[in-house]
Amino acid sequence: MLKLKDTDRHVVDSITDLLESAGGLDRVRRLQAGPKSFDRAAWAKLAQHGWLGAAVPEAQGGVGLGTRELLLLLEEAGRRLMPEPLVLALAASRVLAGCGETGAALLAELIGGQTMVVPVESEAGAALTERGGSLDGVTAYVSDGHAGDVFLVLIEDGHAAAIVTVPRDTPGVTLESEDTVDGGTITRLRFRGMKISDLRVLAMGSQATAAFHAARDLSLLGYSALLVGLMDEALAMTVQYLKDRKQFGVPIGSFQALQHRAASLYVIIKSSRALLYEAARAGAERRRIAALAAKSYASESAMTTVKECVALHGAIGYTAEYKMSLYFRRAMALAVAGGDAVACRKRLHAERERSQGN
């Protein structure tokens, strides 16, 4: 990890204690074994500790953490394989905070843990269409969207944009979910004749796009932080195994070939963390490109690292009973959250083309 200040240590220790008291890896194993997992009790504890409002300024009822502190929080959550969709909540809170007074009531419900709010956008290349006062189309998939009570939908029509709220029971809305290997889902909304008059508009124009872009960038950085923490802990577990496991009367960690493989993983993780926190320091005009680069690299690095950690454990690493399997399944789900490595690189290229064109 980075060198922690006293305030950083408070953040890290708080989320660690919360997740351990909730059940630790035993709870994670239980939730991964079932579909559409969502621990309401743990979610209430996150709200009580103020973490659902961590990305919201204090003036709007939040904790007001900076981006670096948010990533430290999420990195530690990644180590503990936190299954709750905290990144989604932080992104939604960023959207609502950017909407000002119109989003204040819903923001308070989100921070308090009463309402799970999920931001979604239209699928790339398939904008939502308005016909006769009704909305048709489909949104992009969002990780763990099945837990949403209210969805924040960005509707873009040419140069116009608007953020609207869509409760999950709104007529004309269907949730389509696919289970993931870690007990969560990827979920999208399908609109068939949903009346626009039933929707509440929170923001329009540049305010709407700015709020959603800020949330999108935070999501990418957040998922990257979860992956960095996850792969760091997976390597720590593997190094300890190499020290404990003996062959021919000596620890297998004394074999130079295995030392080199572990050292290579250490370099990969250090590079991922360095890119992540460099992206956190990027200015607003470069944040989107930096966030996409960080997520692309973290997704690819995490899968490389966890696969190698499984292999270094030998046969036991492939068993469902061993805890490394929990990290493997969670890594697969997080690697595609917000976009996998290939999708992020495509978006990164498009953003560079757009910025150079401007």
C-alpha cells in the first residue's frame, strides 16, 4: 500500500473492522454461493459509518473524502472482497450531488442507506429514443444493478441531455439480469413505451453530462482500486503459501523459478497502483482518459495476477474449498465492471481522438 497518514489509517481500519465484523471471507463465500447477493445488514453498517456519502461534500451531508482517500478505502475493501456495490453508490452520490437541490432528497436517502440508487446510461451506439411521449430502448449493462431501487438514467438526444429518475417498478421498465460467478449480476434496463411524463428530471444540458461524466470516472477508478487491493492480497496469500509449503524438506519459496514468478507479479501490482493514483491526481480535462487507462490496466493485471497465484498454489489453488477461489471469482466479475480491458482501451482511443479533434 501507499504510505498512510493518520487520517488514511482511520479510513483503512474503519472499513477493515466493518467487513471483518460482518463475517469476513466466510460471509463472502456464503454470498458468492447464491445468486443476486446483497447483504442489507452490511449495507446498513456502511451507511452508519458514513461510507455511502464518502464522495459527497460535507455541505451536502456527506463525508467529503478526496479522491485519494476514496481509493484507499476501496483498495482495502478489495482486499476483503467486499461484495456490496459501494462503487455504484459512490457514483450515484456523485451524480446526485452534481444535480444540486433537485437531487438533495434522493441523495439523503442514498447516504442514509434507505434507497439504493444506480446510475445507468444508454448502450453505446444505441441511444434511447422518444416516440409520442414514450421512451424505448435499452441501457448498457451495469454490475450489480439488480440491487437498485431507483435508477438514474442519462438521456441524450443530439446535443441535449437530461438525467431522470426511474424507480424499478415504473410501468414500461424491465430489469434484465445475468448472474456472475461471484454471486452478483450484470443488469440492464429495457424500456418499452415508458411514459416520459412519469419521470422526474433532476438536471439538463451541460449540468447533466458533467455530473454523469464525473460519476463514470469515479466508477472506473473505484473498480480499479478494488482490483488493486484484491490482487495485492492474493499475492500476499501466495507468498505466505510459498513460505509454508515444503518440498524436498525445504520451503518451495526458496526455489528461484518461483521467486521470479512472484517478483513479476509484485511489479505488475506496483505498476497498477502507481497508474491508479496518478489517474486520481489528473485534472478534470485529463481525468476521463486517465481513468480509462487505469481500469484497462487493472482489469488485465488482476486476471494475470490471480491466475498465476492460483497456479503457484498447485492443485489446492484450483479447489472451490480453498479461499483463493473466492479471489479468482471476484476478480473475474470486477474485471468487466465498468468495462473490461478491451472495452476501456476502445473508449480510451475514442476519447483521445475526440480530444485531439477539439
